[in-house]
Amino acid sequence: MRGATVKSLILGGAFALSMTAAPVLAQAIKKPDLSVSSNDGRFTGYSAALPLDLSSDAESTTFVAKVAGSLEQPTYDFNLNMTAKAEEGPSPRALALGASLNKREAGVRSSLSRLFGFGDLPKSNYVSVSVDMNATRSMILPASVPIARANVRSALTLDGRQIASIGLGGGTMGDEGVDFSLIRPFDIPAEFSVSVRAEDERVQDGRFMVKLVKTNW
């Protein structure tokens, strides 16, 4: 008797929760995106995406579930994007998470960015830092080592104009690299950038570039 009572309470609570969440979920669901492709009258593939708007007063949040490919080999993809709302200037922080899965491989990815303001005008003078990471693993060879890569970039913005940036990157397959850019220093209409790519501790590619920037059109 007690077990039946507990079961009834659980079912009743679940029903009440679903009835409460249904209007919120219905409001969050946006117009789905569906497309079908064919060749010579034959079905070749499809793409279906269901976006959700989960934004609040402080953050803009979207979630998109997508499936695409063929009926025999579909690819499932999920993306979550969260961006802090700002009354003025760029967003102070943002986060993006994603994952994909099919018969061949599975992958995850993430992106994080943050702004650090300084001085009397922190919305115009700031240092931005972003970190991007991704990893994939073969589903055909489960014992294989995942392939991963990470990139870190930082940029300096003064008076609302980006002055310089530096980036570092590397992964499990090598291809470490660093690049530095100096953008229009001292109102000079030019952009200077230096990039170096290395593999197995040997420099494979080194470049120095100067790009003229036309300021008035």
C-alpha cells in the first residue's frame, strides 16, 4: 500500500512538473529548419534543426539540436551558446559548447571568451582573452588516440580600437604555432603580423606580413 502511494505521488509530481514546464518549453521552441536534397529524383540527404531560445534578462542563450546526412549515416550535432548581455560595448563574456556524433567519429568543442576592462573607460579599453578547444575520436577504431587541439588568443583594445593581438596554438598532432599582430600603431595605416608554425620542434613556416589599411573611403 505504501509503495503504491509513493508511486502515485511520483507520477503526480511528474505530471504536474510537465504541465508547468510545457508552456515554458513551447515558448522557447523557435521555428524549426528542415531541408531535403535529391539528385535525379532520388533522395540524397536531409537536414533538420530545432532551435531553442533560453535567454534571460542577463544572458542570451540558444540551443540548437540538428541532424543531417542520409538515413543510413546521419550526423547528430548539438550547440549551446551563452552570451552575457551588455548595455553598451561588446559582451563581457561568452561561452559556446558543441558536440557531434556519427558512425565514423565523435567530437566535442568549446569556446570561451572574456573581457577585462581597465582605466576610466573599461568598455572602450580592455584586454580580451579567448580559448578554443576541440577533440575528435574515431568510432571505427575505439582504441585510437583522440585528436585534440587548443588555441589561446589575447587582444588589446584602446579607445574602442584593437591595437595588438597574440595567439598560441597546439595539439596532439603537433603543429604548434604562435602569431602576433600589431594593428595600425600610432595611427599608421598599416597592419603588421608575424606568424610561426612548428612541427616536431622544427619551424615549418615563418611569415612576416604588412597590410596597408585604407582608413577613409
